[in-house]
Amino acid sequence: MRIIDDVKLDYKDVLIIPKRSALASRSQVNLERKFTFRSGNSWVGIPVIAANMDGVGTLMMDDAMNNHKCMVALTKHYSKEDLTEQFTKRLNSSVYSLGISDSDLQKFDSVFHSAAYNQNMRVCIDVANGYTQSFVDFIQRFREKYPYVVLMAGNVVTPEMTEELILSGVDIVKVGIGPGSVCTTRKMTGIGFPQLSAVIECADAAHGLKGHIIADGGCSVPGDVVKAFAAGADFVMLGGMLAGHKEGGASAVGGNQFYGMSSDTAMDLHNGGVANYRASEGKTVEIPYRGEVSRTLQEIFGGLRSACTYVGASELKELSKRTTFVRVTQQLNNSLSAYEI
């Protein structure tokens, strides 16, 4: 046993200090980025990704996010036929999600060989614990079989494992264990790492190998998305912030549930219940209907553009270079929050 004495930080622990800026308007800020990945493929768009969660990573959400030049990691539970059609229609926005079982691989292989332009697909190999040898072995086998797809994988929170995944064939490492709004991994296991520090340290490790990272989890307001990009994240993945929208299947009538994909609700729905060797590591909450996702995206993009003007970054890719964080004990004044309309 050992203890790390260095202070590690979450998004709530910092603010960004403003700097002189030559920008006259938020409209001058370019949020689009072009990435060229280790596998050779490239992508252009606004690097926000909807998480592969029920009520978020849906086909309708994919259609909407495509209109805003963003991506969606589709849930694992669509049929081969639906996925094939979507990847032929929405290649720039769609991300295929799979686990590491034989059945996951067989299903992907079928979609891969049926979809048009399959060599340009983006794939997310998604497990809760990215530290197992079986996960690394699977990634190596997958990369050998599919050398040209853009490969995302995770989740991890340390630079050493970030480097191992990249050297094993991953283009974009997913960073975050336990920070999600409906994740209870930290409560149930005591495992995790403060998300801001995880992003900073893993981004540094990834960029040294010409890899990339996704900051996955922990964002509850647009300012958190800003801080994730400012900390060095190439992409930010959102779950709770994109839940409750029409495109995710939510209804104005009510009864809109949002739940972690390791929760009792998800396990009952997709796996016939929680296996007897494990416990639920997610919770289920009722959320209000939030209408079309375009309004929420406008708030996120508006926050990003405004932050860039505060620090003098004309492009999103310049934000991290222009950022100085200051530690705080309080970042918001919530004294009138009960009166919000």
C-alpha cells in the first residue's frame, strides 16, 4: 500500500483565468477540429461525442448530432441491420460500440463487412475496467484484424495505461472511471481518479505518442466541457448532459429514466438481471424532458466560444495552450438556484 500526496483535482476544483484577447466576438471562434489518427484515418468536426448509453446513444441522436458535426457512440443493443444502415448513412458521426466477448466481435464483423466505406468506421471498445490483460489482448487482436478503423477504447485514468493502450493499437483512449452522474463505481468499489487531473495526465501521455483522448464523464454544465478541453482532451463524451431529449426517446409526458449501463435497470433490460458474482455500479434517476438536443448543444457550443474569447483562443485547438487554471473553494453562487425558471 502507498499514498500519493499530490493533490488531484476535479472540474469543480478549478476556474480558468481570463487573458488579453484580440477577439471581438464569439462568432470568430472556430470549434471544428481536424484530427489525423495513428491508424491513418482523419476526421473533421466539433469533437463532442454522445455516450453509448440508453437514451443518449440512439439512432435519432446520431441523426441530430450529425447535423451539428458531432459524433454519437451508438449503444450496443441495436440489430445488425439497423447498424449497417446507419453506418452507410451517417459515416461521419456514427461510432460502433462493442465489448470484448466473442459474440460482440462476431456481430461487429457482420456489420463491418456489410457497411459501405467500412475501412473508415470508428469503433469504441468499451469496458468498465480498462486495466485487465484480457482487454489489452482483445485490442491487439482487433487491431491486427482491422488495421484501418479509428479505434477508441477504455476506460482508464492513468498515463501508463493510456500509453499501453495506444501502443497496443488504440487511436483514442477513453479517460474516466466513476465521474459520471449515474455511475456508482466510486461508491461501490472505492476505485477512481479525479477527472480533471486524469485528463491532464492522460492527455500528456497520449500526445507524446501522437495519440488522442476522450474525457468521458464528470461534465454537468457547459463550463465543465470547457475545462475538459482546456485540460487537454481532444474529445469530450457526454451522457447526462444529453439525456432527456426528444432524440434519445424522452417524452414531454414524463417517465423519463436515465440510468448507468451497469445499473440494475440496464442489467435487467439487456442481460436478464445482475449476475450473482457482481453488484450494480449504476443508479437510475428520473429526469425532466428537455426538448430537442439542438438547444442544449447551442448552450455547450456557446459556452465554449465564450471561454475561448476570454482567453484569446480563436480556435478550440488553442484553448489548452491559452489556459491557466486556478484552484478554488467555490465556483458558483447558488443562493438563488431554487428560484430558477
